[in-house]
Amino acid sequence: MVAGPVFRVGGALLQGSLAVLLLAAIQRPADAVDRSKFRTCAQGSFCKRFKSYAQQIQSSGEYVHFVDPASITHTGNEVQALLGHKGIDGSQEPVQPLLLELRFFKEDSAEGNCGVLRATVSEQPKAGMPTRFRVREGDVAMIPGAGLLPDVVTVLPADAAGSAISSSSAGNCSATLRYEPFELDISAGGRVLQSLNARHFLNFEQYRNRDAEPRTALVDATDVDAENLWEESFGEHRDSKPRGPSAVGIDASFRSAPVLVGLAEHATRLHLADPQFDEPYRLFNLDVFEYEVDVPMALYGNIPMVTAVHQWPDGGATSSGFLVVNPSEGFVKVDGPGESEKDSQTWWLFESGVLDIFSFAGPTPQAVLRQYHAVTGWPRMPPLAVLGKHQSRWNYITPEDVAEVDRGFDEHEIPYDFIWLDLEHTHEKRYFTWDPKHFPQEAVDGMLDNLNRSHRKLVTIIDPHLFAGDPNYTVAVRFREKQLMVKKPTGSADFEGFCWPGASNYPDFCDPAARLEWAKLFDFANYPGRPAELYTWNDMNEPSVFDGPEISMPRDNLHKCHTGSFGVEHREVHNLYGFYVHEASVQGHLLRAPGARPFVLTRSFFVGSHRHGAAWTGDNMAEWTHLERSVPMLVSLALCGMSLVGADVAGFMGDPDPELFLRWHQLGIWYPFYRAHAHLTTKRREPWLFGESITAKVRQAVTTRYQLLPMWYTLVAEWALLGLPMVRPIWYHDLGDSEAYRHADSHFLVGEALLVRSPAQGVKTLEVYLPGGDGALWFDFYRPQSVAPRRGSGKVVSQSLKATHLPVFARAGHVLLG
């Protein structure tokens, strides 16, 4: 008996409520994201109460935390101290002091620059209470062999206000710890770069018993707002919180810094304070279909890092960096300087875990990223072909379809290197399989042979949800039998949620044993294929759960991680899930072919994902606003260490008109990762379907990309070896060029040599800003011999927008073509 409507999608038969759920995922409204599915700060109890707490601290002038001078210890590169709570006296219930740890490091190869300060605030273990989750050393940060060395420090005698701790690195680095109230200033070259807890917002909600008596003193945000501490609901979903409130937060001030960039990824402007959002930026990896632009909503991945540009009163300019390694849900509020102020003010808040902060002293953006990579590890070199053109859609439906598209590129003389297969190549959405009807094994072998003969490569999608309803699906069975699936809150049963195949289980990628088991699946003995250049695309790895809260996994699910039992709540590791999926897939490629460079694309990411491969900006729309915002999105990612990135050309959802289609390809050739991709409900978009005129112009654009492959390969090597971003803000090489900052959303640098101006709808002329610095000379890239060079004196020039290309200028003194 049929329980509901029956539909056929991509060869799969769907029925009942599952059919409705999956069709809703495919055929969502084409105007904008459904905001009601996603929480705001006010709809989450820990963020709501922190804002009330900060407001009370600010309005009253109170402070909570102080340093106990008698507790300060110093060994080698580490200083420890205890943070007491001012409102607690002997007549009240004691509150255990927090532990403050300061560790100083220097780069192995740095010359004359300060290094890295790691500041950690944590809860000391209590009998009968769970241990606070901390990301295992070496997984995300403190990567062995990355080039970070201990930096022995000197603790100077304390004055009445506190103690100055001077590092021994060249560059006059120091940290000043003030006792009461607790504050920490981080300085370089005699200037204070960053101040922690200057506004006294430090909040650390320690584990407690549910029946504990309410406190009369102000200790943390729960004393201001005690609602929903042990459970809360959002929509139809209830979140049990058996461990109670555990949020951590702090304020950070960036001195004389009008510009902050980073917090990738958000679909908004490059300079974080420019939009003046009332809502904080949200950091929570989510499946957001048809996302909006110019909002601080969370997207698929996040890197909780900012780079500050300090404009000093004496006219000099430097940079510093700030990173918080916490994989739980986060919010960051950014406020730029007011009319009479010079500092940018921020606060950082996370649902659980500890405060684990890395401060990078710079003094240049290049040095900040070098220091970041010394902490989080260095990228790996991709195969050269990854820098070419990628052709994808949901879905090329048979090997014959793949062959036809492949021939079409040859017939129209458009080079490309990769063709991609989405969901429908699998057998009923069971990953690591081929559909026996549309992709029979013999045809798959022939398809791979044909692609190999033309030196082209294939990418197949492999998502982390495994169909639970088929006892013959050996991939899921082996994970269940080995107890490697994420568990329900009880810990006794595997979690089950809906995704593309239907009822699905989710491997516990936080468990190293699960990652190894996943890696083994890529062997061609398990994944029917043949030795070929077959690569991988990890999608839906936020993780996406169609019937879960916010289209994701319940926060009270349980993981084993690197512990001996399922004792880690999903809320503690949510933003790491996609990171570990990506890592496990790369590990599978290396096990399968140790001598070959892997290539795995991921949608979800976190700090350190750059070590594993490429990412893209997800389900964008075929609209001009999404084309325009792709520039600051990709530059922001690059400034957070993720350089091998791109956006779907010409928009994943919707049908671009010819102008948008062409202009997006002309822009996309300047993305580090250049892939055309589209939703299954869109019209086919192979370039020749738009007519000969568009085909010729796309051919010219793609040919330009291939002519510049030596340059792109150099850029990716500089990123892998030196940490230099492949795409950069227009002001990157001259922080003192005040006019350049005005053009940061529409201009970007490819390496140091090329300046690209993004297009706008229907315009005939574009204003292009040519940055100065050392009297730079700029040539029109497309007509270098026929146009007199323009001296880059920091001026705007008018540039006619040609039908064949965007405005691109080359800086004199660089070799670009091979």
C-alpha cells in the first residue's frame, strides 16, 4: 500500500513523506533562502544571554575576573595564572578559578618578526563533572613539523597594575597582563596591537549540577539570564543539554585598526565592519540552499580568524592576526571605529569548549598568513590539471552523455581538464557505487579509458550519509558492525536522519578509526573502477540532515572522537565534521595511490582544511549580486589560508542570461579553482548552447586561463611553500594606500602581478583603481603593446568594458606567460 505520493527523480523511485522531503530539497523557491529554518543570536539561549551579560557589564562598569598574582608560574615559553571571580567571597558558594595559559612561539624561519602568542582560558577538572572538549593537538592546530618553535620568555617584575611578559623574539614582542580587572595587551615594536578583555566581557560558564542553588554574585552570563540552560527548542526540534550551559566568550580590541577581514565564509563585503550588521557573524556549518548575500548568516564552512590592518597615527601601517580554535557554534560581533575612535571592537562567543586563541604579530599580511600556517600546517600541492577548467552539472546522466560533452569541448576548441558526476551516477544514492542502469560497469570502464586517452580526469561525488535501509549495502554495514556511526543521545543506538538516499546513518568522522575505515573504501577493490585519474567531491558534509534542526545534526548526538567511549556531544565538534570527512577522503586517495597527488573538493571546512585541498562557495544563484559578492568571498577565504577556492560559474541555481553567463566565465578564469556547475532543474549550459558569439568569447577566456597555467602553478606553489594567498585584496601590498580600501569588493589581485576588475550588469564603462606604491607601472593585460603604460599613482581610470574580456591590468616587472 502506498503511503503517499510517488515521484521519480534521477531514476530513483520516491514515495510518501520522504518523497515530499526530497522534492522540497530539489525544488525550493528560487527567490531566497528560507530564513525561518536557521537560528539567529536571539533564538539561541547562549548568545542571547551573552548579549545581556555584555550589556550589563558595559552599562554598569562592572568586571568579573581578576588575576591571582600568587598563582603566576613561568616555565620556558609558558606562563600560567588563575583567574578568580570578583563577586565571590567566603560567605558564598565557591567558584573554582579558571586557568589562564600563555605560550609564546617563534617561526622556524622568520627573520626579524615577532612570533605567535597562544592564550587559553579553560576550566579546571572537577570530580564527577565531564572534561571540557578540546580539539586534539595536531589535528587542527600545532601541526608537527610546520615550523613553530618555543620562544623562551622573560617575566618582568610586576608593578601595581600587573606584569609585563616579554618574549625573546626579534621585533620587541611583549604581552602585558593586568591583574584587576584581568586584561591582556599584545604588543609588537612598542605598539599595542590587540587587547583581550579590555571591555571585561570574558564569560566562562563552568559545568555545574542541575540542582545547584542560584548564585547571588555575577560569575557568568547565566546569572543574568537563566532561561533554557538545560534544554531548549527551535521549531519542532528539542535540544537536550544534559551537561548544562557551557558557553565561552571574550572581547578583543584591535588598536588603530579601521579594517578587519576574514571570518570566512560569509556572503558579504570584504571589510567586516562595513555592512554595520546589528546581528553578529554566525559560525556554524550549515547546508544553506540559495543563500542570500549581504547578511551575516552562517554558510557551509567557517574559519574563526581575522586579519587587522593597523593605521598608526605616525603614518605607518601594519597587520596582525587573531584566531580562535573552537569548533562549536560561534558568533562574532564586529564594530568599526566610531567618529572619535580608532579601534575596531569585537566579541567572540562559542557554545561550548574552551577559549583557545592564537595571536599573530605580523607585521605584514604576508607574515600573518605565514604565522597562521606555522600553527595550522601547510597546503599540499594539487595536480597541475586542477588549475585548468572544470565542467560539471547535476547531472551528466550516462557515459554517453559524458562522451558527448567531452566531444563538444573538442569540437568547439575549448580546453578543459575535469568532468564531474553528481548524485545520479550512484546506485540509488549509495556512495561508492555505480548505477547499474545508467552507469553499468563496462561502460564506466570505457568512459574512464576514453578520458584517460585524452588526459582528462573524472570527479565523482561521495557524501557522508550512508543509506540505512539496505542490508546488502556493505559500506554502511561495515560501519555499523564496527560501531563507527554517530550515536543518538542515549549512546546505545546509531543516529538516523534523512538525506538523499532516505533514512541514513552518519559515520563518526571525529573517530580516527572511522576515518581510516572510510579511507579504505577508496581502494578500487571496494569502489568499482580501475586505476585512473578518478578524484573526489565531498558535498553535504556540514553535515546535512534534511529532517534535522537547521537541516543539520542534533547537537546532543554523541561521538567517540579520540576518546574511548561515545562521550563527546555533537555541539562540541559540529564545525569539525566536514573537516574530518575531507581529511579521510584525502587519506583514501593517498592509500590508493601513495605516489600521486590527491584532489578532493569539500563544501564544509574549518581551520586547517587548506591542508587537504580545495573548497567552493556552495549553492549560489545565477544573479549578478552573487557574481559580485563572489570576489570578497574568495578573497576572504584566501586571507584565512584557503586559497584553492572558487564559486560555481555561472550560478548553481537559476538560468543565467547570455550576458551573465559570459561575464561570469570571464571572471571565473581568475578564480583559483574554476568550475562551471548547475542545479538539475536548470537548463543545460555547455557554452556552445548559447550560440557561436558566446562560444567564441568563452573560448577566448578559457584559452587565456590555459596560457597562464605556469603563473597559476607558481602561485599555488607560493601558497603551499610560503603561505602567500593566490588572490589578494587590492591594498595587500601597500597598506598605506587609503584609496585602495574603497575598491576592495570589486577589485582583486591575482598574485602580485595582475589586477582584475569584476563586471557589473549592463555597463559599458568601468572605473578601475590602479594602486600606487613605488611608482608602479600598469599595462592593459590584453593590449600591452598598443596602450601606453599607466603609472600607478593611486588613481582611478575609466576603462571601456569589452565584450571579449574584463578589465585586467598587469604590473610591470613580472613574467606571466609560459
